[in-house]
Amino acid sequence: MIKAIIFDCFGVLATEGWEPYYQKHFADKPEQLSEAHRLVKQLNMGNINYKIFITKVAKLANISEEQAIAVIDDNVPNEPLFAYIKDNLRPKYKIGLLSNAGANWLEEIFTPEQLTLIDDYILSYEASFIKPQPEIYKLMAQKLGVKTDECVMIDDRQKHVDGAVNSGMQAILYEDFGQMREGLEKLLSQST
């Protein structure tokens, strides 16, 4: 029986500025793309801070730090998803947020009302694990007070969906709100 629904932050609960940034600046430059991915992994693991990250990825793209921040920090809440959580999910399920993140920007991205809909969260830089490592999914279930097989993880990256499944959760690949809602409602109706 499903007791908790866990959402990724960037690409699900909010738009993601990092992907458009690296696609624009490094998609056709394999060495720079590899270095950009290495830097974001270091940030998400908490091994470097955000200022160092911005300095390095701006230099890698040969642009100013201000230009890099303008794209990378462009994260907008997914209003239809938050309305759905408030009206349909929150009354019946625990809500979690699990994100590979290099700092806590939740209060900068989301309104206080949106944050009250989330029972608990894990940001990778604080946990010393990143998705798709199984430990981070198990830790999230533990923080919500449920078993991993009582959770559904919703993420926009297939490898993170696979990581959730490998840890014992059910999972849905987020493509858009309508597709996610349909898949989630089907899953929830089967678990009652």
C-alpha cells in the first residue's frame, strides 16, 4: 500500500536551469560537458560550494558569473503540480522531496504555502549520497516513517527512476504534469 509520494525538485516541482545551461554551452563539446557534469556532481555531494561551482562553470563556458547565474538559477515552481498535491495527495499521503542539490534553495524557489505541503526532504549535499545511490532513497523513506515499498518516487531522469526501483520503491518518470498524474492515479488505485 502506498503511503508516501516523493518528488524530485528540479525538473518536477520546479523548472531546471542547469540543464538548459549545460546544453547551450557544452552539448557539442564532450570534454567540457564531462567537466561540467563532474562539477555538478561535486556540488551535489557537498564537496564544493555554490560560489566555486558558478565560478568554474562560468569560466568553462567563457561567460560572466552573472550570466551563468541568470540561467542556472531560473527555477520556477510547477503550480499545477503543487495544486494537485494540495487538493488530491496531501490529505492522504506523506509528501517528500528528494533532490540532488548543492545547497538549500527551497525557500528561494517555493512559497511558504508550497513548502508546508512537503512533510520532509533530503538534499543530496547534506546526505552525502546522491541519486541514484540506493542509500538516499532508503533514507528518504526512513525520514517519512515508511518502508521503501510504500513509496512512489517521481523524477524526470530515468537513472533516478531506476535507482528508486532498485531501492524497492515504485517510480514514475516525469515527462509532464498530465502524464505524471495519469500514471500516479493508476498506480495509487492499484495499491488500495
